[in-house]
Amino acid sequence: MSELLEIVMIVSFGASWPLNVMKSYRARTAKGKSLSFLCLIFFGYIAGIASKFLNVTYMTAFSQKWYVLVFYFLNLIMVGADIVLYFRNRRLDAGAEK
């Protein structure tokens, strides 16, 4: 049951990331974005993934509970994509200012 609740939490947090990535891609500006916020979220997902690998109980039952990590990795990829877009958009902002 705890894994199910954890998945609900991760899916709830991650549901907005694809929309946020699309918004960043279309906006073509880094204005209103916080790199430190994105990095904190990215670090948080890495910590969550590491906690799973360090949890002996979880790793013992990994063959039945691997799917929990899938959601962490999906969110990590989405946040990573948003970080990449942040730098692209910052470059575009610098070019537009010239």
C-alpha cells in the first residue's frame, strides 16, 4: 500500500512536468523560470531514486516493485528536459536583447 501511495504522490508531482516542458519550449524565454528551483527538484528526484536503491527491503522485493522507480526516472527526465530548455531559452533571451 505504501508503494501505491508513493506512486500517487510521484504521479501527482509529475503530471504537470510534460505541460511545463511544452510551455518552456513554446515560450522561448527563460523569464519567470528559476534554475535553482529546477535544480532542487532534480536533486530531490535523484535523492528519491538513491533512497530506493539503498532500501534493503525495497531491493529485496525489486522484481515485484520495480515500477515505483519508473515514475521517479520519468519525472527526473522531465525536469532534466526543462533544465536544458532553460539554458536554450536563456541563450535566446540574450540574442533577443542584442
